[in-house]
Amino acid sequence: MPSPSPSEFEVHRPYLTAVAFRMLGNRAEAEDAVQEAWLRFAPQDQTQIRDVRGWLTTVTGRICLDQLNSARVRRTSYPGEWLPAFAVDPDADPAVLAERADQVSIALLVVLERLTPEQRVAFVLHDAFGVPFEEVATVLDTTPAAARQHASRGRRAAADGGIRHSAGPAEQRRVLNAFLIAAQSGDVRTLASVLAPDVVAISDGGGVVRAALRPIFGSDKVSRFFHGLLSRRLDDVRDMRVEPVLIEGDAGMLLRGVRGDGSRLLVVLTAAVEDGRITGLFVQQNPAKVLLGDLG
């Protein structure tokens, strides 16, 4: 019985990782799911698999569905708001960034988190990767009609998410810089010019770091919250550094220093930007969910 070779699997690994990452919103978990798919693929008789890519997509989808259902239970007890882990890397040329096939904005991951596991799997597989509903149904162990309905509901929920984002990294960086400067100085006029009226800010402290326990809605409340955060609550921070970084496909800012009590400050934020205005601000303060990559 001829078994598949590792090289045959490696051809599909980038595609499978992109699929799993959109489903799970966590790069490490996505890579683990793909590795599990390899372990299930390796003992197979390759003469019995007519469509290797399709077979692997189905297996990876099922693994991710199980993880999403498990994560849904865990997140009901999560303290405060949940954001995906931020994989933080040094700033880079946007042209290089654009070559990454699996880059996904934080805004999209936040919206996808609002879907049920079945909606997320169906929406990602069909809408993002063009997998036919007959194959999506196999992943979900349901009928093609039911798979189509899951995708439709997921699509509708994603569209109603309200976090609009179409800016590239360069525009994202410009607007985020203007926002940080204005928030720190209390420049109300500039803040009003860079925040959409329906902007939402989400902070994740994981119960470890003080953070807003609920989303903050509206330009006025978001302005006041961040002015307080940057001008008052950071007063006792020494050796403060603000560094431009990349967070998956997004431009972001890393704030770090040492507080007066000796504890370490580590905050990463990025923004969804549409038509020159911020529609969503995402602040990761949970140190366990800030992955610093080459930044150290």
C-alpha cells in the first residue's frame, strides 16, 4: 500500500494553513491543525484518494470545527473581551507583506469570532476558498442545503459586523499615528477627524491586566478613553517606547516600558481603517497573547 510522501503534503501546506488560520484566528493553533491533518494523511493509501487537496481540506476543516466548538465553551468564561493572539513582527515593506497568502486582518478575525463554529467553517471554506457546498457539507456532517444556509448566515453576520476595513498598511499606519498623537495631547479636533462616528474599541486584558471589560462605542467615548489611557495611566511608565510593527496583515503599534512599581508594560494596538477614519481599534494587553517574533 503506497503511502503519501511528505513532499506531496508540503505542496498543500500553505493552502491548508491559510484555511485553518481563518477558521481558528490563531497561527500556532492553525499550524497544529495542519500537522494533525498530516498525521491522518500519512498512513493513507494514496491510490484511494482521488483528490488529495479536497481530502486534506475536509480533514483540516473537521479538525478546526472540533477546536472551534471546544474554544466556544472556554471563551464563555473568559474575563472581559476576547481578541485573537497578536503575532507581532518588525515593520516591513508592504510589497513583501502582500506576498503572504495567509495574511488576515485583525478586523476580519474579530468579525469571524461572532459566528457560530458551523457558520465560520462554511463561510471560510465557501466564500474565502471556493469549496463547493457538497464538500462543505461533508466537513459539517450535514446536507449541502444546510451548509449553504450556514454560509449565508455567516455572510450576513459578517456584513452586519460594522467594522469596515479597506486601507492598506501604509494608510493604516498614517491614521494610527495621527490618532495616537492626538489622543495623547487631547487634540479633540484631530481625534474627531480620524475616528468614524460609529467606531468601536475592544481591549483584551485576559483578566491579567486592567482593560475595558466591554467594547467602547462611538467617537466621543473612544476619544476620552484613549486620552485617559495615554495621558494619565501611562504617567508612571519609564523607558517608554512606541514601535511601528506588523500584526499579521496589519500595521500596528507596540508600546512597552516599565511601570513605577517595576512591572512591565506591554500593549499592542492596531486599527481598522475605512476612508481615512478608524472604524475599529483593537488593543491587546494580555501578555500571553502578544507573540513578539523577532522583536524580543
